[in-house]
Amino acid sequence: MDVLILVKLFGILLLIIGNAYFVGSEIALTSARRSRIHYLAEHGDSAAKILKSLHAEP
């Protein structure tokens, strides 16, 4: 195969992997239980506070 074709295929593969990462992150964010996030945020969990604000305004 030509080197240019391999570079293009590698670039496409990187884009697909990046897209899968962000889609997985979005699904994890939207499927998290709001009651559990609210509970953790009230008890001082800083990550839960950030997640709570992302739920409010995605």
C-alpha cells in the first residue's frame, strides 16, 4: 500500500477513537443518577459539584 493511504487510514482511525471517547463521556454524564450526584455534591464532593453544574447546563 501507498504510505499516503496508510496515513489517511490512521487519521480516520484516530478520529473514530476520539469520537467514541466523547460519545462515551456524554452517555456517562447523561445517565448518571441526579439524586446520587445531588447527595455527593451536598457532602462536599468537588467532582459531583462540577457534574451537577454540567447537568444543569450541558
